[in-house]
Amino acid sequence: MAGREYAWLTAWDRQGTHRTATQGDEAGADWLASEAAATGAKVTIETFSLARVDPLEAFLDIDGTRIDGVPLFDAPDGDVTGTPADIAIRDVSPLAVYTPEFIALRQDAGLRAIVLITTGGAPGLALLNAERFTAPYGPPVLQVASEHRNRLLAARDTPIRVVTSARRTTATARNIVVTLPGRDRSLPPLVVMTPRSSWWTSTAERGGGLVCWLACLHRLIATPPQRDVILTANSGHELGHIGLDAFIARRPGWETTATWVHFGANIGAADSHLSIVSGHDSLRHQTAAALAAAGQPHGLAPAGTMPNGESRDIHRAGGRYITLVGGNPLFHLPQDRLPHAVNLPAVTRSAAAMAELAVALSQAV
């Protein structure tokens, strides 16, 4: 079966940058809808609108040296000159957006701008998600590649000019949704969910989840479910999960009534450790048993762990979910591509396990 999984990953890797409502995101939507339709399932396209951010100018100038970057997508535009006394320069990873320290930095009224030196597992520009995309806040924020770290952290009283500007264009993005009616439609539904947008190509970050999603669909077609199963692959991930918001807005209350299987980031990434995150012991152990049966190493996050990504919204609502997530040295970096970023056997084992789990959960009453 690895040939099938590799073909899916290769198709994804060829589509380019998958940022929401851009050409690569549209190519990903067309491809996934076609793959899903080929199973015989009825595919629904659910659209949502957004103000797409198209950066214009984004740079800093220090001592006459220009360093280009990318604005943070949930911060305002600006053209500010100051020193490190009122322009904060911080070395951060993409996961910083989930920390209270990062939010406090963004809310510091004494700062005129912020420069983020993005630090991942390799040199480059490891962009941060725009967690408050629909409600930008704080001062202008410029993200720059880690290669500039030493130069910027050495700045003392040196004047720095920070410029961020972008065009905001009304655009439409798409969620790919498949509904498999159950034999007993009075039972609460099962939702199998994965994001399908990102800053870059993100083959390891997003590809493993998409392979799991497709493997579940194939397996569920062969084993009709007892309860309704809805598979959704959402855009808008890097923009505060606005695709999931649109999905739930059409299905109010599902945060707490449905059971959610969330394929998060980096499933089967090279040099990764797979983790199960859930606040529900039965789901944790059932997922662990499925992975063990497939021969896929994994760990269990502590029961109270707050997940990142889309299932965090379900967690906060008190919903019933499991998340599968891994690490990735190339997380949020443009180098996250085939072949070096992906451990194909791990992707294949994880997909087989999740297909069996989806079938088991779809039959439970």
C-alpha cells in the first residue's frame, strides 16, 4: 500500500505553497476532491470568505542594511523607526504563538514594533500562525529568517526601521467535506478532520494527515458505518482555524455532541515522535492499541494536555476528541518537502492504524 501513500504525498508536494486561498491551496482542494470522488463518495465543497493578506513591503533597515521578511498576518501594517528600546527583537519558534509570553509581548503598549527572528530546526523563515487573524492586534510585527539572528540580537542603540504593508483582498477558500450516512442516523456523528493549508508546501506537516484522511475514507467506503461519518479537510488552518470555524458554523453544537478524530501536524515526518492527545481515556487507549497493532511507535500525552491546532477548539468546548500529532525539524520551513522530510513507512503505518480506528469508532453504539 505504500505506493498509494507515496503517490498522494507526491501529488501534494508538486502543488506548491498551500497558503489559504492562493493558487496552491486551490490546487490542493481540486486534487483532494478528485481523490475523494474516485472512491465513489459524494464530495461537497463548502466555501468561506476571508480577507486574504498579500504582502507588499516587509523589511527592516539597520545601518543601511535591508533585511526582507514577512509580516505577521494578525498584526497591523506600519512604518516605524526606533531602537531595541521600543522595537522588540525576539528569537522565537513557530510554537511560540501558543504561549502566554508571546501574547504578552504582542500586548505590550510600550512597543512600537516587533521583529521576530524565526527559529526552527534548520536555517530559514519558519513562519508563525496568525492565531487572531480575524482580529489583528498589537504593533506591526515583522518575521525574518534565522540567518539574521546574530546581527539583530547584537543591536543596542542602533536605529531600526520596520516596514510592513499588505493588500487585503476578498477571497474564497474551500473545505472538502464527505458525508457517509450511517445505518442509525440518530447516533451522534463521527468527524474525521485534518487541515489542508499551510505557509509553504509543507509535505511532512500536512501530508501525513491527508494520507490518513484518505485512508480512512477508503476503508469506510468498504465498511459502511453504523453512525454518520463526516470527513472534512479544511483550509484556513494557519489563519486561526477559520476553516474549522466555518465548518462548525454550519453544524452548531457539534463541538460537544460529535466524536472528533483530528489528524494534526507532522504525522510520519522524518525524525519525528508521534503523540496521542486526548482528554478521554477510552479514546486514548483505543488509538494507542490501533497504532500498536500497526507497528507504529507512539506516545501518550498526559490526559490534561491542551492540544494545538484545530482540536484545541474542541477541547475548550469540552468535546470528545483524539489528536494525532508529531514533531518535525522542518516545521513551518520551506524545506519541508519530499523526500527528505517524510518517513514513508511511518506515514503508511499511521494511516493503516487510523483507518481501522475510524471503522471501529463508526461502528460503536
